[in-house]
Amino acid sequence: MAKKNETPQTMDALRGRIDQLDAQIQQLIVDRAACAKAIAECKQQAGDAVFYRPEREAQILRKVMERDCGLLRPSDMARVFREIMSSCLAVEQPLAVAYLGPEGTYTQEAAFKHFGHAVAASPCASVSDVFRAVETGRVPYGVVPVENSAEGSVSQTLDMFLQSAVKICGEVELRIRHQLLGTAADLSDIKAVYAHPQALAQCREWLDRELPAADRIAASSNAEAARLVAQLPAAAAIASDTAAEIYGLKILRGDIEDSALNTTRFLVLSLRSPPPSGRDKTSLLIATGNQPGALHRALSPLAKHKISMTRIQSRPSRRGMWDYVFFIDIEGHAEDEAVKEALDEIRPAVSSVTVLGAYPCAVV
């Protein structure tokens, strides 16, 4: 029904204008894809086999968000461009990306958020399998969870860096919305809840209140929990909307996470780190040795050069009793002059320093 001052002819004219704009947008995307194809040919002639450039994509998305987005949110506009870039990159060379599976995990969502949907996404059974897939060259990129805003670090991911040569080439931040999935007619029918241990912890208060008698059973991933529960009428899983669709489950209760700001950070793995993008992070692995003041000596150069530390986490080194290493994230790229100077000063003060990766900060 037309509005008060709006005739059917006006509606037809506006719809006609939308059709014109759609045709223009489509032609521009076609032109962009042709340009991407030409870039691929230039790279091949130059012997450059690297088609995906994380620093370049980060720069493009930042420009998109800085331009006038009209009635759209900058983050929504960036997501549109992410998918356009993903499809254009597939014209150059389709990307293969490993992620912590099975299908329907939040890690898969993070992979699509970072790379777009025009990738060949390959699920792996464990975090270590994702590392191995990248390290052996089976896929050029992998995505793994590293920390959650409510429950802290993912130890399996940190521990893999102690034994793997892979690098970090990007990061993804994903707002996590947990759904209670199952086939039960009523919550009172649920005798067990399956989920990844992190998800169980992130929904602890809700479970204590709504399902206090139900057993809580750890699964390798939330998607695996959903897959199992599809065959268990007296059980429920904590997983995503996507997992509900994939495994044919009902959403019994929505958004059951205890924190409304529940966010997980994921790392993008590769065999190399990208050059500076203009807004970057560097991740370090530092072994200090069990000596008084060792950590202070390691961190002092960061303060001296005005480098902000965004995260520090200790883990057992596995080399001796009570011997620890430190995972540290700092602002800036390892090639930035201030960061290079700080690292040069840190190295003599500690047992070892490993740059795990320097990469663009999460854009959206």
C-alpha cells in the first residue's frame, strides 16, 4: 500500500531506479573481477605465486569503512566488500582454508568472515590438525581460536606454537551467540548438555539456573556436539544457528551465553607473515628463564619505545619443571622501526624471542 504522499507511479519509478543501480553495480563487479584476473596474469608472468595479500585487503576494507556509507553501517558495507573481494580473488586463484571442524563451528564462521564465502573451506578434527595442514602445505591458510573475552586463552592453540613453524598472518574477532539446540519438546526432558568446554564455561550461569540437573559433557567442538545430539533425544547441544540448520535441530533457547559481549578471537595461520598494512599487531613468544626480574627486563624495552602491549599469557615451556614462556601481543609491525629497536634490546635480556607473526589488526 502506498504511503500518504506516494503514488504507485512514484513506487514504480523508485523500483526502476533500483533496477538501474543493480545493473550498474553488477557491471562494476564484473569489471573488478576482470581486473583481478589481469592482476593474476601479471603475477604469473612475474613468477609471483602469492595471490592473497592480507595487508592489501585490510587497507581496502579500512578505506571502505572510512568513506561515506550513507544509511548503511560501515561494518555492513565492509562485509559486502569482503564478499566481492572473495569472489574476485577466486577468479585469480581459489583459496583453500583449513579450520577447526566439523562443519558449523564458530571457527568456520570466522574463516568465512575473514576470507568470504568463495573459499574452499576444509574442516579439521583438531587444532593440531589445522596447524599440520598449513605446515605441510596441504592448504595455504588455517583458522584456529586463540582466546575468548570471558574464558581467556585456548591452551591447545598456544601450545602448538611451541612446536610448529607456522606464522600468524591475520586475526578475526567474532561475536559469539550460543544457542541451546536439540529435539526435545521441553527443557525438562534434557538429561545432558554437550558442548566444547569453553562454551560450557561461557554458559555456566544459564545452565546452573535453567538446567541444574543436566550432565555437562565436553565435546571436541560445538558443531560436533550438535552432530551427536541429533541422535540423542534426551540431550541438547550448545552451538550456533548454522549448526542447527546443518544438523536439523531446533533452537530450544536462544542467546544463552552469560556475557552479552562474548567475543572470540581467532588467528589466521600461514607459512609467512605479510608486510605492514599501516595498523598491525605483532605476536611474540618469549622464553625468559627462571631468573629474578627476567620478565621485567623483557618488557622494559616496550615501554621505552612507547609500544603498547595488548596481551600477555604464560604457558609451561615443557622443557623443565616450573619453566614458563610468555605469549605477548604488541601494537605495531615487526618491521616498524620502533618495534625492531625494542626487539633488538629484548633479545640479549632473555633466553629466546620468536616472532610468531606480524599481521593486520582485525578490521570488522
